[in-house]
Amino acid sequence: MEKERLTIRLYKKGDERGIIELFKKIFGREMTPEEWQWKYTGRGETKIYSSVAVHSEMGIVGHYGGLCHPIIYRGNPARCLAICDVMIHPRFRGIGTLKKLSYLVPHEAVKDGIIMGYGFPNRDTLLTPAMSLRIYENVEDVLEGTKEVVSHNDAVRYMLNLFPLDYSDFRIERLWELCKTQLSLAVVRDRNYLTWRYKHHPFFRYELWGLRKRFGRKLLGLAVLRGEGEKVFLIDFLSLAGMLAPLLKKVENSIHSSGGKTLTLWFPPFMEKRISDLSFSTVRSCTSIPRTTHENTLTKSEMEGQFFYTMGDTDFM
């Protein structure tokens, strides 16, 4: 009878109050109104791609969120949805509620020309039931690389310089324009994206670093770092062809000199050999990349081995 008193619908202005309350009940952490605004409207989107389950007495008891991002796909601009904040009150959990919540958002997105929906669900708790309902189709496992940092005393140390990079630096735009020609499918990593995702993040603090020749000005790569004690996470990175190894060596040297012990990153399987060759040990991370199964979104074969993503493509790192 409880579920008969539910209404499943798309987000309406004002729902954020109930969404924030539900978030605290489910995840045990306060999501402030400022965080919600940053996440769902901070990129300037005027339309919010989320659905809610509303109980006649309890208010919002379910939520399925989507963040709209500009992407490049085979050299052309497009848009995608990153699915996040999927949560249902324990009293209303079940395949029916989840299926109805997850149906509305992709259909609304496709109507607006969005070509892809993806997420980073926990493999054990969310991905399996979502796949059984055919809400998601698993594309590939996200890989995690970790290594104990060392100091590299080679030519890279003397020929290249790692320096603090300002989010407004025009060279970021030029770097992205060059890097995107090397990528088949990726979220746009321009100044607007980096500023929103990292500089204005409401509770995590990140460091943005640039790579250039010691006596040059051209930006050869960038790295976004976040530290947790002696552990450092490479949250995001971009590099020109042939510059990934030098970038990671310079990042290692910087971490080593600051007393850090380990460096960890996430990457897609098509990068595994390059990462392993740099002495990272690789394992499956806690998550996978699934696609939403709407017939008018990119297929598994169009995403598998093509999609470039990092820890920064999640909403929880």
C-alpha cells in the first residue's frame, strides 16, 4: 500500500529541499543547498535532469540524478548525462521504484539531443540490480593504478618544469584543443569545466599543476591532485602525445619532495599498458562504467575502449 501512494515524476523547482534531506538519511552526510546548487546548476545548465519519488505524506523518498556535460564524440561536440545521487528510502526500495525513477531521466535527455548516459555505480550494491532490470549495461571495469612514489633523477627532471597552474590560464584551452584530437570520446576539459569541477568544489580542495619545458611556455600537460595524508590521488590529467610519462614522473617528484608516499589514479582499460609501463600496479577499482540502455544513446561497442575518464568524472572523489 505504501508504494501505491508514490508519485514518480521529473524534478520541479523546490524539490532540492527534499532531495537534500533524503541524501542525509541515505548517505549519512549533510549536502548543503550550496553543494546541490554547485553540482546541478553550477555549470550554467538551465534544465535539471533528475527524477524523484514523492510519497503523499513523507515527501521525497527517491531520487535519480543526472549532470549534463558537454563532450566530444569522434571529433564532434555533443552532450552526455553523468548519473549520480541514486537513492531510495529503505521503506520504498524495490525493483519497481528504481525502474520507474531511472526510466524518466534518459527519455527526457534523449528528447533534448543528449547522446550518452553513464555513471560510476558501486559494482556490488547498485550495478548488479540495475543490470538485472536492464536499466544499465556494463561497458567495462574502471582500473586503479597505485605506486609508491620515487624521485626520478633523469633528463625529465631537468628539461621539464611542473608549476602551479591558474584556472584562468588561456593555455588550458589550447591544451584541450590539441588533446581532444587524440580522444574519441571524453567530457570536455576546458577552463570552464576545471574551474567548476575543482576550483569551486564546495568541500574538497585540489591542486592544479601544469607541465612545460623548463625554458618554454607551451602547456604540455596538466594534473589535478588531491592529498589525504601520505596518499595522493591523481584526480584528473591531460597530456599531449608522448607527455604522459614525463607528466607522471614530474608529479611523482613533487609528491616525493613534499613527503607523500603513494600516488593513485583511475583510468580506462585502453590505457592499462601505458600505466603499467610506468611501474603502477593495476587492479579493478570499486566501480565500473555502465551505459544507460535507452536505444538512442551510444551503444556499448561505441563506448568500450573509447571513453577517456578519470577519478574526476565521478562526483564523489
